[in-house]
Amino acid sequence: MNVKKGLLVGATAFGFALSGAGLSSVAADSSDTSIPASSVSGIHSSITNQEAAEYLNNIYDQAFTGEMPSAVHGLKINKSTKRDVHQKLGSPQKVKGQFDLYSWNMGNPGYGFSYNKDNTISEIRNFGTGVERQTNLGGITPAVLSEQIGSPDKILAVPDTNEMDFVYETGDYELHFVVGSDQTVDHVNLKEAK
């Protein structure tokens, strides 16, 4: 288990939640109205939605190898080519800007791929599913990120979208969890660390 994960999961098990720069005591079933609902709901969502927590941990663990789990496992940043992607997933349903896009279907996540000049993968984007989204990216909030994989290495504002980008360094790679206005992860980007 990652050191960040261990400390935060342990704190949560004893009834603590992240609050600002420190820890504050929160009972998960507390009816105290002075406790922000967002503090408690972040804890509840990871406990009651184990599938989303497992999905998050799978993404995080695979990022250290430069890969994403599930249908795109084996496609690696700076190693696999556009041809490898097309052989594994078929022709993209859509090409938008620099991304080959594959839409979600029957509970399978959607993906996007961008490429380096030599046609190797420069970025893998995971859009999650459209159906039962709460079992994957739609069940992941900033509180769940902190609880499961620790504090981000940096948080960036995404220009013109009102989204926040929670960045985690994973060795030679970076995971970017882009959180929308509904406070759930909209999509995840995996790319080479800068």
C-alpha cells in the first residue's frame, strides 16, 4: 500500500476526515449540522461505493507502469503506437483535435488517445462510463481521492471550464483527475511526468 494511502485510510477508519490543512474528527453517521455535508459525504461515498474506490485504486496502481486498466491494459505511454491502439480497439469513432476518441458502451469506459510525433501514445484519457457512472468516475470525489490515494501533488484550475485538476505523480508518469462542477471526476488523463 502506498504510504499516502495507508495514512489516510487509517485516519478515516478512526473517524477523521480531511478538513483544510489538517484533520478534524467526523463521525460518519453524525447528525451534527455544524459539520459540512461535503466532509461526511466524501467518506460515505468511498465506503458505500467500494466499486468506485477499487476502480480508482486500479487506475492509480496501473499509472506507475504508464498504463490504464481494463480494455486498454497493455497500451503504454511512449511505447505503444497508434497502430497498436487501432489493432486493440479498432478505428476511433471520432477524431477531435489531437485525440482519437472511443465512446463508452454497455458499461465499458470511453477513452481518448493522443500521440507523439513518432506515433507513440503521449496521453491516455479515461472518460468512465455513461451507465452506472457512480461505480467508476462518477463515484470519485476529491474526498475519495484523498482518502484512497492521498493528497495530490498539485491542484490546477482548468481554464474556461470551472474544473479542477488533481495531479498525482506516479513515478515517470502523472495522473490528472479532472473534477467537474458536480464535485465528481469527469475524466482522468495519464501522461509522462514533466
